[in-house]
Amino acid sequence: MTNYAGLEPLREDVTVLANDIYELLSRLKALESPKHHDAETVAELLARNAIGRIRDLYMEAYREALALNACFKD
């Protein structure tokens, strides 16, 4: 028995959202590859720092989406 009868579209949307955020996290991680840690210009340093902050924010959003998804009981 589920706890989301009638809310199946919402559950599906939450699952899709969590998956989409995970994909973005993977892309951000790729941008943080070791080759980017040898930044030589201010622009490269700023980009690396911004990507790190963005990744941290997306990680928090991912945790929230997973917590919300866990509220749906199958």
C-alpha cells in the first residue's frame, strides 16, 4: 500500500527532478576535473570557485529531493 494515492504524477516528478539534479552534479564534477585545478588566470580561478559553490548548492538541492522522494512509501 502506498501513501501517495492520487499523487502518482507528483511522485514521478520528484523522481525525475532528483535524477536531473544528479545529472547536473555529474556535469559539474566533470568541470572540476584535476586539469582545472592548475588555474593560471584570475578568470580560471573565479570559474573554479564558482563551479565549486554551484556544485555545493546543487548537492544540497539533491539531498532535499532525495529526502522528499523518500517520503513516498511503496
